[in-house]
Amino acid sequence: MTNVDPNYFRTDSIREVVTNIAQRFTPVDAARKLIIERTLLIIMDRPELDLGDPVRELLPVIRQVALDHFQVKDRNQVRESHR
């Protein structure tokens, strides 16, 4: 996985950053919108997130929301579903 420059998203809003990252998890528009909205609610509830480096802070949050949405418990379940 390539490193992303922390300044890459400096001019974008948090919603735009979340949208860009969420696109990695699903091409389905409805699922992506749900993941985005749930992630934004989590961000509002977690003021300790360092949004100065949004990729590093938000990627794990968005990933967990996506896994929860698709009801995936762990990586083994993901591998099994793609066989």
C-alpha cells in the first residue's frame, strides 16, 4: 500500500475526504452513502480524532463502518466470501 501525503486532502472538507476513502470499499452508491453518513456521525462523537492527518485517522474508522455494514466479522470471512 502506498503512503499518502498527509497534506493531500488539506483543501477538502471532511465529508469529501470520507467520500474519497469510502469509494475504496464499495462501488454501490447507496452503501457508500450509508458508510459516509455513519462515519460522519462517529467523527462528531469522537473529538479526539486528529483530523490534521485525515487519512491515517479516518481510514480505520471508515474500514470498520464498512465491515459492520457488510456484516463482516474478520478478514477470514472476507476471504471466504470471495471464493
